[in-house]
Amino acid sequence: MRKLKLAYSTCPNDTFMFYGIASGKFKPSFEFDTTLKDIEELNKLAFEGKTDITKLSFFAYFKIADKYKILNSGSALGRGCGPLLIAKEEFDLKDLKNKRVAIPGENTTANLLFSIFCPECKNKKEVLFSEIENEILNGNVDAGVIIHETRFTYKLRGLKKLVDLGEFWEKETGNPIPLGLIAVKREFEKEGKEFDALLNKSIEYAFDNPEETMPYIKKYAQELDDNVVKSHIELYVNKFSLDLGKEGKKAIKDLYKKAYEIGLVKDFMEDIFL
């Protein structure tokens, strides 16, 4: 069997969860090569079929659900952890459709939630997530949709929250917000199931040994402050990361269905979980 291509993001929640595998404590029976990239880069690699087991935004996954299945472990779902729409100063949201807004990638779940919140907003600029604050401060955009560590730093830079897009979606549906997932190519379902069990063990190990994971996390993190890193992990790694369960799977299906109903994805598949 060929060596599988594993890919996940450089964000603390992923490096925390994958530490046990990256350190060799939990090894699958198959060989793999590992790549760490920004989430939108991972989305694009999967669109090109270049990764076998990979982190994806849910919006990206919905577009290629016929090629991949979702692992039960490794997802980022939760409450109070959604993307935020921020700006230098507050303004009337009726004017939002006329504003230029930075997004962390066309295929990110952040962009999907923003598109559901403001379908008329078409003037978007794709920006690496860690640069969105600078784009706003430099006046290159009027507002931005932030994710990851920047949720914890925007106030320190004098920026204002306009909308909590996660809170908006929670009120609409009552569901936790699906943000990211780990997927496996459908042709490698057997290997995916083995890897799923190992990732679950890796996450449990990280929960039991959080300090051990920190050097690996900081090797890749955009923000190195311990409190920011730990807050990031606490927000995005939770019970759904270990086991999607019925609640997590319903939340994913509901978001998928909404994206399909408003024409943001072409197809709706029932068979999406490993």
C-alpha cells in the first residue's frame, strides 16, 4: 500500500490533538507523510485530491463530500466559539452589504456563516487569517471575519466586535457550531477507521498531558502567549473532538442542508460519516 498523505493545520487545537501521533506515541499500521498548512491551503489541497487524511473546513467538505468521509474524532464544534465580524468602529449593519470585508478564505466555515448572515455581502477580500486585523487597521478593508487565535487578540488592538456569527447560528438552530473536521478519502475507509481510533487516543493523551504538548504547539502557533494558546485549545477542543455523537452529527447535517438549500453547495449527500 502506498504511503498516505496526512495534513492538518498549524493552529493550536490541531497540533494539540495530533501531538500523540506526531510524537510517535500512537502509530497506525500504515505509513504516512505529514503536512501542516493554513486551513484554506488544506481546503485547496483536498479539492485537488492531494491529501488522503486531512483537516478541512466544513464548508470545503460540503463541496467534496463525494470524495471524503468525516472521522468521528478530531472535529472542532462547540458553543461560543464561532467566527467574529469585527471593525475599527461600530457601524449600522444595514450598511454591511456596501462594505469591503476580509474573510479567511472562500472555503472556510467562517465564510459560509458570514454568507448565511449577509447573503448580499459580495465585496469580500481573501486574507490569511492572521493578517485580517492588520488589513482592518491599515484601512484596506472596512471589516473582517476572524477565527483561531485572533478571537483573543482583536480587543488588545483596539478593534470592535460587530457580530458573533457563531452566536447568530446557535440562535437560528440551537445547534453547536461546526467549524472544522478531519476527513479521509472514501477509498481509504479501512485506514480511516484505524486512524480515527488512534486520533481519539491522541486527543485523550493531550488532555491528560497538556504541558507536554506545548513545545510542539508553539513550534507552529501564530500567537505564542501561553494564555492565548491555552484559551484557544479550551475553546475548540472538547467532547465533540473525541466523539461527534448524535448532537454533533445533527449540527453538521443541518449546516450542510442550509448551505445546499441556499445554493452554496451543489449536492447533498446522506452518507458522510465514517
